[in-house]
Amino acid sequence: MGDLQIFIAALFVSAAGLNAIANWLDVPYPIPLVLGGLVLALVPGIPDIELDPDLVLLVFLPPLLYSTAFFADLRSFRADARVISLSAVGLVLATAGVVAVIAHELIGLPWAMSFALGAIVSPTDPAAATAIMRRVGAPRRMVNVLEGESLFNDATALVAYKVAVAAAVGAGVSAAHTGLEFFGDAAGGIAIGLVVAWAIAEVRKRVSDVNTELTISLFSAYGAFVPADQLGVSGVLAVVTCGVYLGFRAPEIASPESRMQGYAMWSILTFLLNATLFILIGLQLPVIVDGLGGRPTGDVISQTAVICAAVIAVRFIWIFSTTYIIRAIDRRPSQVARRADWRLRVLSGWSGMRGAVSLAAALALPIHTDAGAPLPGRELIQFITFSLILVTVVGEGLSLPFLIRRLGLVEDAAEEENEELRARLMIARAALDRVEELEAEEWTRDGTIERVRRLYEYRQRRFKVRAGKIEDEDGIEEGSLLYQRLMHEIYAAQRQALVGLRNDLEISSEVMRRVERELDLEESRLEV
């Protein structure tokens, strides 16, 4: 028990330290975390850590998928639904098929195990892809497409994996059965996700306690995943569906305080889960290498290199070929306007990071067939999977910033800023309209109404200046910045006085924190 406690403490300390190194080096944090796990695995005295695949699929995966789905941009998903679905289904199956042929012809694995390997290495990882792409400043549309792809392709890959493993251990399968199982798993997962999400939404509408709201939010992912998994349908799609539904309805079912605290909670939770997973991935190397036994090192390296190259190549070929086919078929003006140039396709092809789902599936391979014989190629598949994760997360991840700069692709902040300005102008207009309506109410006072009206008229003018709708004749933008500087100074003075009262034992720490929180909320409202 003592060793386990020391290991857990070292794990979280390492996560914080490696993330600090990532910030210092200005690289996406999954890269130093995986490499840090590799280094830790080689430290004398560190016990061999064998990652339980059920731990990944049940403990880690649901909240990571739920968080991504909850905060996903549904407008972008809808606009790029065809691209996302082709990648989430077609690209996964194409990758699985190509890898299966290579594994059978080059490595000599049986067909069933070859397809199992293909299914294992085919899905991109939702944590690795989005964490790296956001950090390196990729275009927003590209990030959204990769996020959507990585959310849904796990379901396709895990169904293909389940069928291939069943055939490998000796169970009978057929093409018709496989197709029915795929659509049945998908439909069942989506249905359960919707039912669970609807029930959670109805409960949350009637709950006003913040701690209860956050607890329900925290376990919503498991509420969708566990029943779907127990019924044998897609837990991945159940979680994604639940997250998307609740994310869409969040403004009406969550209180303002729970939204603020919930965002912070999910931010730190997803980081800790991702950090732990990437370090654990790095720690798997000794266990996986030990399982290779007497296989010739040269053969293992060459076979692994071929599979890694094939996975990357298939992604490039798929992205470019499907684009040309779609353009030849669909020439609608709306689709022509959304066409991406070749640079975005190159970037997308080089962004197929693999992660914990692939490793968990590889580690979950049975040891024996139904007949009691050893499952052929199990240890080699695990090594190939680990190597592919290392190549894509570290190799592609480190080179992505250079590739983005080389291609001249930078995040178009202007588009997002314009959307934000439109939103701020609309809500300022809505506020002024409501002020006009409330002015006639008996309970409102003229002085209060006039003060609020001037506040929102000032905001409206400032946003119009920033949007270029009117000239900044009164220096409103400069005045606003000076006002913010003034208020920051005032808030700092208030905090200093507040801490002084606590230090002089004139107020309790509880009172200090309560007042300090109010100051923090007020300061956070200052518009940048």
C-alpha cells in the first residue's frame, strides 16, 4: 500500500512538473507527459505499471468524451457533418482494412488478428488531437473537425475491434451479423444517451444547490456509459449524445454559479485525466517490451515502421481522394464556399494522433482463444500500438507548429472576435429593450432605470466602435482601457485592506474569502 501511495503522489507531482516544462518549452503538454512517462519507466525502483484497459474505458474515457461533447461547437459539427462522418466511419474502416492486409501479408498474422490490429490503430484520440491542435494555434475549423472526428470514430473502431476479436478467439461471425451489430450498437448507444440526458436535464431543472448540480454533472458521463455498456451497445455514442444534449440545454438547466464553477471543475478534471493517461502510456513500455519475448529486434522495428507509415499514409490518401470525389459530385454554391485548400488537407493528414483508446484496446486483447491456445501476435500488436502512439503524439505533435507556420496557416482570430462582438451588441440591445419595457413598471425607479440605460448605451457604443460601425470620436475605447486600469488598482487596494483585516484578526478567514470572492467576480467582469 505504501508503494502505491508513493506512486500516485509521484504521478500527480510529475503531471504538474511536466506540464510546467511544456509551458516553458511552449509545446503541447501531451508530448512531455508521454516522454516523462517513458523516462520514469526507466528509473530504477519504479514498479512495472500494467495499465488496466477497463480502467481506461470505464474511468478515464467517459468523462473525457463527455467534456469534449458538452463544450463542442454544434454549429461547426453541423456545417462539417459530412467530413466528420466520412472520417469517423469511412477512414476508420479504410485504415483497419489496409493495416489488416499489411499485417497478414508482411507480419503473417491471421486475418482476424490482422483486422483486430487495424481496428486498434484506426481511431484518433480525442484528448491528444484537440489538446495539441488548440495549443499550436491551428485554424478553428480544423480543430472542430478533428474534435468531431475523434469523438465519433471510437465507436466505429470499437465495434470493428469487438467483431475481429470474437473471430480471433473462435466465435463465428458473418458480414450480415457485423453490419447489424454496428448499426444496432450505434442506435442503441444514441437512444440510451438521449434517455439519460433527458432524465438528467429534468432533474437538474429542479435542483438549486450548486454542489448537487456539479455532482450530477460530474457523473453524467458514467450515467450514460455504464447502462449502454451493460446492454452491449455503444457506450461511446451514449456518452457523446448525452454530452451534446446537456451542453445544448445547459443555459436553461444550470444556474449561473454552477456554470462558472462547472467550467473550472471540468477544466482541471480533464487536464488531470489526460495528464495521468499520457504518463501511464509512457510507463507501459517496459511491460510491453518484456512481452515481445524472443522476436528478432530488427523484424519488430521494421514491421512497426511499416504499420506506422501505412496508418499515416492512409489518412493522407483518404483526405485528398474523398475531397476530390465530393467536389466532383457536389457543386452547390454553399459547399463551394466552404471548400478548404490543399494546405488544410495537409495539416489534417498530419494530425491523426492516437492515444489511450488504442492502447486500452490493445491491452484488452484476450490471452488465449476459446480453444485454450495463445492468441497469436498479441504482444507484437501491443508494441506496434504503443509505437504508433509515440510516433503520432510526439513526432507529429512536435512538428505541427513548424508545419502550420510553413504552410502559412494561422488561427483566424478576427472571425471569432467578430462573432463575439455581434453577440455582445445583440445582448446590449436586448438589455436596452428590456429596460424600456420595465420603465413602465410600478416597482422600478426613474434614477435606477436611467443609470442602467446609460450603462448599456455606453457598452453598445463601445462595441460598435470595436466593430467599426461608428467612429471613436469621444475616445471611448481609450477611456474604457483607462477605466479598467483604474479599477484594477482599486481592486488591488481593497484586497490589501481585506488581507490586513484578516492578519490583524479583526475578521475571520471565512469572511475574508467570501468578500474576496465577490471582488474576484467583480474584477472578472471588467471587459478586455
